[in-house]
Amino acid sequence: MFKKIAFIGLFLLSPIGLIAQENQIKIVALVLTTAEYNPSSDNILAALDSLNAQTLRVDSPNASELRAVIKRFAAVAIDNDIALVFADGPILKLGEREFLAPSDFDLRRGTDLLTRAIPLSALARATALAGDGGAVFVHSSDLGKPLPDEVHLVQLAPDFRSGTSPVLLGQAGSAMAMAEIFETHTDGEEMDLSRLLTDLISRVEFTVSYIPGRSMIIKKPALVIPVITAPAGGISNAADQDAVKPGDNSANADENIPVNGEDGTNVIPEAQSSRNAGGLNLPQIQSPAAGQPVVEPELEIVDAEAGKPLSLEVLEALQSGLSRADKRTIQHGLRDVGFYSGLIDGVFGNQTKAAIEAYQRSIDADVTGVLSVSQMDGFLN
């Protein structure tokens, strides 16, 4: 197949392109690096941020982590309009199948690809789950060690497979060129994904499995500056971790596989807890004596028995025990104030933790990466 000009008849039947009208097209992206760090990933992330994409960045995953990442990404892609994957790592071929090798891949025999590597088609099928499809952009780098006789480094994009998005493959050394062309296409008010693929394969180092025969236009979102007001009762000191004010976007840390549980139980005994408006199980607060001012729960939450602020361990347990829906609400809140650009999937990994730290830093609170009770309540209400 001559991959430079391959078109699929199904797409030629579509009379119109995918154009964002009143509703902003929702984009989700995975930036995956299994090779050594490449600065082109930072360029890609900046361009995706300009498109207001939910972006999950993963560096140096092992085989099991790589599988978990793709499963997590696929679960989110199905709820979005466009899904994109940018992968940087060795792309190896065994027979008629192409594989992405995980970090520190010890390839001793060809069958190791079947058990430890990820089929490139898995990425193409994950992006195809989005409502309007997507694309996979791959920079194939050298494994850095001899290959078994039956395995070789992929030089051309794979042939079209049913149920997959286009796969664009760049030969070793083309990562920065890919990033620069992608950035150029995101400079304007909109980006046509089909035209981007066409421009990329005009250069000899890129090939593609196929180009959709319809336009896939992504319009840039209008710039919105969020404003957060302080909670009732005023702004507390840093130790209380309750002041709220706008901050700058400074959270773009790498994210690996999530370690927190999704549906953990509350460690606070039921006898010591009460239900607040935000749905959190909180320690019982002592009622003030007659004539004494009422202490706002948002300003200080203490252990009723010990008379001291909750420990970080208890806060971690409270945060871990939040429902998946509540965690998604918090991620939305962190995104709305400019601190989070990752997946809105209710999984708190390193990228969510970095966003919480940046938010706490912006409000002069203790930077723990774990929300205080009042901070949780602020996002959930």
C-alpha cells in the first residue's frame, strides 16, 4: 500500500466536516514517552493546552503501567469528541503487527513483544472510541540494543485496520519536526486534523496509515479568566489552608499510574462524624457555649477528641474515600481555575496532586498535595 496517498472510501462518503459550532469540541490527549526524555513533548503539551485539551502525560512506564494508562485513556476517550495520542518510543514489528516497547524493555526473543509490549493498533482503537475519532502520532526511536532476527524497527506507518484512527509514524529524529508542524497548525483560530496529517506526510520522514476524506476542524476555545471568591467567614491563615483566591497556571507535572483507591471507605468512626452539605463525612465539631461566636466549619475542622486539626493521614483517607463523581468535580474545579489540564476521570494521580499543590500555593496554604476538608468542600459546593 502506498501510505502517502491512502484514502478510505468510507470517509469520502461524508458530505461535511466536523466543525465546532455552539458547543466546544471536547479533546482528550495522551502524551506518552517510553524512550529518553525528548523536549518535543513540551511543545506538544503547550499546543494541546491552547486547544483546551484534557491531557495525560506519562513518562517511562513499564509494561503493566503502559497497559493501565491505555485502558484509562480509552475509558475517557469514549466521552470526548476528539482523541489524540502522541507516542515517543521504539516501534517494533513482528510478523504483520507493530508494537510500542515499554521503558527498559528487555527484548530477548520475538515473542516478548506479544507478552510485554503494546500493539500499536491498541492506541489507534482507543482514539477511535471518541465521538468523532482522532489520530495517533508516533515518533519511532531506536531500542538501543540488538534485535532478534525476526524483529525489526518499523519504518512505515501500519496499513489501515478497521475500527482504528489514522496512525502517523515519524522516523527516528523527526520528533521536533512533528512538534513544530503541530504547533504551526494550532497557531490560528482553528485546526484541521486532516490537513495536519496531509502537511506532515509532505515530508519524507513521515508516513500515515490513511487520511480521512473529510475535514476534522477543531476551533480554539474563547479565552475565559475564572474568578473565585473567598468562602463565607473570610480568609483564614495559611495553617488553616482555607484562603481562596485566583492563581496562575503552574501545574503541568508528569503523571504516572494512579495509586489512590477509587471507592475507599471513610476511616472516621461513624459515631464521630456528621454529614455536611458537600457530602463529606466530617469529625463532629463541638457546639460553642452560649454567647460565644459560632466558628465557621470552613475555617477550622478539628478532631473533636484530640482538639487539633486533622492529620495529613486522615485527610488523605478522606480524599481517597471520595466518590468517583466527587473526584471528577474537584478535577473540573482545579481545571476551571487554571491548575489542572489532565483527564477528568476521577482518578487522583501525580498530575492531580501537582494541581492541588499549585492551588494551595496560590492561596498561601500549606502545600501538601492533599486537600483540606474546607478545600474539598469549596470545590464540591
